[in-house]
Amino acid sequence: MSRLAGASAAAELVLRHTWQEPNAGLYRAISGGLDRLEAAPPEEVLAQVLALAWTIVHTLGFGPELAACLCCGRPLDAEEMGWFEMQAGGVGGSCCPSWGGARRIGPHAREQLKRLLAGDAPSELRGRRAHISLLRDFTSYHMLGGDRLSSLRFLEPDLASRGDGPRH
């Protein structure tokens, strides 16, 4: 079910946010991502789904800024805690105050997100629920006019089976 949800999320992004002009980079991102999704062992499917979706986001020019503080432009240290500023589309550093509603993002999560944007699925993805939530909220805000990727809801059973299911 997770493979289908991932392919469906990719299709949702493409159908909602592309035009009829050819885009060789997008084709390569989708084709390669779907191949990796198909070949992934079950424990790596969720990471491949996230890599496919984030690669599409990046290829379409909507990738979040992760290297420098959005407020002051200072490059972020490799071990620095930061704040993911949804509206601004990236990370604010510890050098600047957080904006209302910002999510904390540590160096490990930031590094994993960089890898996902490049289409490289980490073999040991930590914080799966947080990664899905960030993808859902980011695409909703920056790409889908407030709508959500409906296919992502089908990933909930995978999260639950791995002990990362819905919290009540």
C-alpha cells in the first residue's frame, strides 16, 4: 500500500503543479524515483516515498532553504538546532528568534531532508511522522493552495505497523 501511496502522491504533485511543456529533469526524477520505490525492501519504502516527493518539489523549484538562516543569511553550522519556518520556506538559525508556529529542526533531520531533496533515501530514516507532516504541510502551503496531498493518508498504516502511528 505504501508504494501505491508514494506513486499517487508523486502523481498528485505533478498533475497539480506542472504544465504541458516537457521537463526532462522532472521526467528523470519521477522515473528514477519510481524505479527506486519499486525495488526498495519493505523497510525502506517510506524513505523512498519521501525522497520521490521531495525530489519532485525540488525539481519544480520549491525546495526549502536549508543551508543558511532565512532571517539573517548566516550559514548554519552542521550541528546547529534551527527552526523550520513554513511560510518562509526554510530554516531559521539559532542566531535569530523563531517565528510563531515554527517547528524545531535538528541537524540530523536537516541532513536527512537535504538527502531526500536530492532523491537519496536514508536507509535509517528517523522521525518518519515528522517527515511526512513536513512534506504534507510544505506542499500544501507552497504548492497546492492549501490543499493536502490526499495520498499521504495511506501511509498511516505503515507508520502504525512500525510503532510510529497516529497519536491520540
